[in-house]
Amino acid sequence: MDSPSQPSPPPPAAAAEGGPAADGQAAELPRLTVTQVEQMKVEAKVGEIYRVLFGNAPNANSLMLELWREQHVEYLTRGLKHLGPSFHVLDANRPWLCYWIIHALALLDEIPDDVEDDIVDFLSRCQDKDGGYGGGPGQLPHLATTYAAVNTLVTIGSERALSSVNRDNLYKFMLRMKDTSGAFRMHDGGEIDVRASYTAISVASLVNILDGELAKGVGNYITRCQTYEGGIAGEPYAEAHGGYTFCGLATMILLNEVDKLDLASLIGWVAFRQGVECGFQGRTNKLVDGCYSFWQGAALALTQKLMTVVDEQLKSSYSSKRPPGDDACGTSSSTEAAYYAKFGFDFIEKSNQIGPLFHNIALQQYILLCAQVLDGGLRDKPGKNRDHYHSCYCLSGLSVSQYSAMVDSDACPLPQHVLGPYSNLLEPIHPLYNVVLDKYHTAYEFFSS
């Protein structure tokens, strides 16, 4: 005689309400979080794209892995000449739109000559009479839009563009933004975070006005923002974040205080942000996002030139780090602007002391297959819309990954370091500032004189 059938277990909802099987049932059927569900959806979309790639013949793969330059140039150029209705809320971000588009075009070596003067005129009207740049003419100055405006002018690179920066007033504006803690606030009465310190120090270094007064205390503040995981948060005791980690690391290099950071743990945290999709996530347990191709990829590219410091730290168990209360900045002649400006110049001249600390070919694969949009522009991930922000930082990350395997800073990448046809190769960037390298050299010579 057949044994009687066993009753079916209660559904998860019933088990969650209690009852004799509640504990066991919960263990058998864990409830997925929203992030886990979204992660599974992203992995499925990306996996479908990669299966097509791996199932193709080699000649078809070359076409599939091509960077669609003409479409990207058309999309970006159109964005410079007019903004659609959906961008009306970005009025205060117009310098950022200029930077994202102009920098992306510079990476593609396709800046149109007929827009340069208009952009210089517009940004000149955004420059406040008391220093700094606002989001538009007549708007209050802000460190973020100041960074975007100056990077745009450096990328245009003409004498008219570079000479339009009022460096005396810019220096006074930055001093006003300096907090008693040593860090910077974004604007009068605004928030204090690592991003504000980076934008201030990056701009000051780029236009050769960085001195001991601006630098004092910034490194100590950023050191307090490094978390137990190794990444850097926006402020002390917050969560490590890819954007802030890049900003903090780049700032410390420009200040010549990078040995205050625990570099080994920073490298470990960033490296593990590259996931199964081959792109980077911005925080632990978050979804992949194309913009972190730069923020995380560039952070690792920077550390490739710092391995001597990493080795010294590991050998001495970090005893060689300056104590948090020890300020690296004094009042001697060595704190003149030219002294600080040399840090950015000398750093890019350094050779990589180790090969890529991330899977550079896999990152290129994610950008080319998952971030490109057929009609031009790049995006966060499959299923998202293209935009100028992601176009800028996906292309910046693509450039970083293409050049990350080079030992000699003056050499060109070999074909095996460039995924797809060699015509995919972009212009190299200075990873501390995220401006195209030859534009940086032009600005360095101009502001040094």
C-alpha cells in the first residue's frame, strides 16, 4: 500500500507569520533583497550580451567590439549646440555639461573648432567677480562647477581660454572655502566633503596657485575619511565610495602626502569592486555602473605608480606613515605654488611599477559591449539611457584601461592591450585631473610661465 502523501510546506509568507515550521522554512527559503534581485537582472542582461560575443566567429567579434566613434562624436557635438527639453533642470550644471562633452570629444580627438570661442565666452560669464565659477552667469561660485569650468578651458587649450582664468580671484575664493578643519566646503555655507577638497586642490594645482596655505590640513582630513575596508568615504565615519576614493587618493598625491593612506587596503577594496559583469561597482554590494570605469579604474591606475610606497608601508607595518596630527605643510619656500605644481607633472612622468591591478581587457569589454549605445553616447548599464556624464567617464575609463599595461609612460599601447580593432585607441589622459595628456602639458607650460 502506498504511503500517504506528505502535506506541502507552507508558503514563505505563512512561515514568516509564525508557526512550528517558521524558523526552518525561513532558513530554506531566504528572502532576496531588492539589490540582490536587481543584481540578478543585471547579470542576466550582461550574460546574454557576452554569450553572443563568445558564440560569434572572430571576424564578427571585431565588428561587435568596435568603438563607434562617428556616432559618439555626433551625439556629443549635438549636445554642445542645443540641449533638449529634458535638460532644463540642469541649468546650474552647464559648466559640467561643457566639461563632460568637451572632454569626451577630446578623448576621441574630435573637438569642433567652431564651438570653442562660444564656450570660452560662456564660461567667462560664469566666472564670479570675486573668484570661482557658478553654474551659469550670475550664479554663486561653487567648487564643483569651478572644477568643471577650469577643466573645460584647459581641454580647449587656446591662449584665450587659459588666460580667461582670473587666478588671483580664484585663489581668494578658495581661501574663503577653506574650513577651520583644514578641509574645503563646496560653497559659502555648503557641505564639507572629500569631493570639495579634491576639486579645490586639483584646480589649484592645474593653474599653479596651490601653496601651503591651501594645502594645510587637507591631508589629515582625508586620512580620517579612509574606512576600515580601505576605501575612502565622503566624510569621516561614512561608507567607502568609489568616487570619493579616487578624489581622496588623487588629492593626497597632489599634496605629496599619499603615504598617510593605507594604500594596500585601498588597492584591495578597489580591486574587489570589479565584478562578474567585468565593470566596476561604486560601493560594496551595489550594482555595476559604467562611470566607475574611471573612478575605480583610475584609482588603481594611480596606485600602479605607487608600489614603492606600498612596499615600504608593508615592510614597516605602516610605521612610516605620518601621524594624523603631523602636518606635512610648513611655511618654507618649498611650499610655493611651483613646488606643488611639480607633483602633478612628475607623477605622470613616472613609469608604472607594476602591471594592471584590475582586469583591463575585461573592463574594455564591459564598456564596448554593455555601455555603448548604437545611436551614439554611453550609459551606466544595459537597460539605462545614454547621457553626457556616462559618455565622459566611460570613455575616460576606456582610455585608462588601454594605457594601464604600459610600463614606459611615453610608449603607445600594444595591440594586445586594446580590445577590438586598434582604431579603438583613445587619447591618453592625466589620471589625477582627468584631462587629455597633451592638453595638460599645454596648460602646465602656460601657467608655469
